[in-house]
Amino acid sequence: MLRSTMVLTACLFVSSAFAQSEGNPLARGPQGDTAAGAPAGLTMPDFLKPGLRIVQMRSDATIPNVYQVYVPDENGGWTINGQKVSLQNVPGAGGAGYRVLDVVARTADGVALNSANYLLDVQTGNCTNTNQYETMLGNASNIEDYWVNPAKLAAMQNSSQGGVTVLRGQYPLDGKTYDTVSVTVVTDKSASRHVYDLETGLCIVFSASNVGATAYVPSGDGKASQSVTGTGLVYNKLVAVRDVKLPWSAQKFPAELLTEGRGSRWTGVTTTSIPGSPAMQQPFAATMEVEKKVDDSAVVMAISFGQGTPPVKRIAHAGAAGAMWIDPNTFSRLQPGQVLDEDRVTRTTLSVAGMQNGLFCFVEKRPTEVVAFAYDPRTGYLVAMETSTTSGIATITTALRRE
């Protein structure tokens, strides 16, 4: 069910131990905002437009300070403060991946972005889509803390007050030296640092550490003492900024797709195949409904999966891979095997598969995953999609079709 759910939301557009925006004063709402949400006196630069892709490498780790803690257990062999407890191991953990931010809409009030997370295999360099998606909004002041208006950064001078330190200077990163301003925030249990490029306003580095919870641990003499269980570490850096240009990037949705309340229903099956075992199948159904028009190229979609769960909201953009509709005239200008886009960071290639079973198809490939989008060549509507992911010895395939 989870896989099917995320395949559908993917067609519309690594969590950390420490939220990137936590403690950053630049990520707060700007002072002097107008009723429309755009700060007076600030303008958004031209490069923040639909099609822009920003990629961050993200890594985090939890380092244990102790290796065992006492936890409540009515069958435990120890008693602390009158409560039965037992010992539980405290493992360390870590991981790395990429967050891909795509600008999908820009209006007079600001911009909207869709994000996707990819898990990185540090041994092979291959990425797997984690199927964790998020939509975020920004205005001329900031986009959370991923971007801050350069005019705001230019006004910041070296200072240190109340645990917040601002420092201007040059910062070398991956063979390039940036003119930057950094904001460091220190509390009794955490520390974080954002480094911003003064030219573009993009956050090029974020690092943080935070102290974990306190628990009772063995003290070595048959007694228990309290100790911090571990420390969380985060390091994120900017690795790519580029414009994604597809043959339909500039298209607009037809009027019927911009109509609030317009919906579609999707059904399908998720199949898990493991060599030597019977295939396991699980049915899937969902509905998509236009909730709000953003502009002629983007709408807010409410996606419902039933079972009493609230709808998931995503922004569908007309120029995206897997768009809900592509102008049918586009298909005749494309050739099977033609590569339309290549993302070297995530090792993802979008190419033309051509006519298959009466539908015009595109294929998005990564080393461990293949996603196919199929369109009605007469109407241009997306009518089917399929994803196949390899995880160890298992292959998980989800096939969906619009009713």
C-alpha cells in the first residue's frame, strides 16, 4: 500500500535528527510582511522560477554515548525508583542522501516547490527514491532556510548576541570559493550553523549537533546513574543548481484541468517478487482532485487513499516529468530512445520509450528503479504508470491505471 501511494504522488511532482530550519532566525517569518505575504521592499530574483532544481546532499548520524540503558519492563530484573526495568542496547545509526527541490510555480506572492528525498548507497553511489515528498512555499524574503533574499544577507554584519553569531567571510566548497554570511545558533543542548552564498542567497552548508535524551545506565558497580544517551550530528551541503528543460516545460494546462473539483480515480496492484517464493499482490485505489488553481501551469491536488486517512496535498506542474497532461502535438516531435533529461547527481535519466500498446510512453531510470509514464496520444492525458524497484533480492512493481 505504501509503495502504491507514493508512486501516485510522485507523478504529481532524509529526514534528519535535527531540522535544518530549527533555531535559524532567518527561517522565521520576515518583519513587515504585507497581507499577501510578500515583504515590502524585497523582490524575488529571476532565477527562482519553475524548472529550477536545487540539490542538497544530506547526511546525519547518531553516536551513542552509552551502549545500554534501563527501560521500563514489568518483567525486568532490576528496580529503579520503584519501577521494574531491563537493559536495552543503544545502537548507533547514520545515513546519507539527496534532497531535490524543484520550483513548480511562481506568482506575485512567492514561489512553490516540491521536494523529493533519495537514499544514497555510499559504496556504489546509486540512489533510491525514499518516496518522501513535501511541498513548501516561499516569498521574497526566504524559502524556509534553503534560500534567503541576498538583500537581507547583505545587510547582516558581524555580531554575536544571545547565542546567535553572524560572521561574514569566504567559504571554500567543492573547488569553489563563495562570499558568504554564516549564522551560528548555540543553546545548552544544540548548535547549528547555516552558511549562505551572498550572490544567490542559497544555503550552501548546514551543520548541526544536538544532545539526546537522558536515561538511567549501568554504572559498573551494580547501581544505575543518569547519562545522556547519544549525540545527533547533521551535515548538509549544496551540490547542484540547474534548470530542468523538457520539451513541454513551457506548456500550460488545459482549462478543464484548472477547474476546482475536477477529479480522477486510479486503481492498480503492487506486486512483490522474491526468487523462489510466490509473488505477493496488494490492490490499490486512490482519487485525485483539483483543490485550487495556482496559475495556468500549476494546481494544488488533493490525493485521497481512503481508509479514513486525510488527503495528501501536492502541487502538480504542467512542465514536470510525469505531468498529468502533455500537449499531444509534442509526441510527434520525439523519437524513441531520445534522452530528455539527465540528473548526474541522482543518476536519473528521462527518455522517450515511444508508442507501446497504443500509448505514448516515457521512462525514468535509476540504477535500482524504473518508472514508466503512459499517455493517451489523442488527448495527451496521463492514463497509466508503472514503477519497478529492486531492493536486495526483491523486486517491487506497482502498476496503476486511470479509470
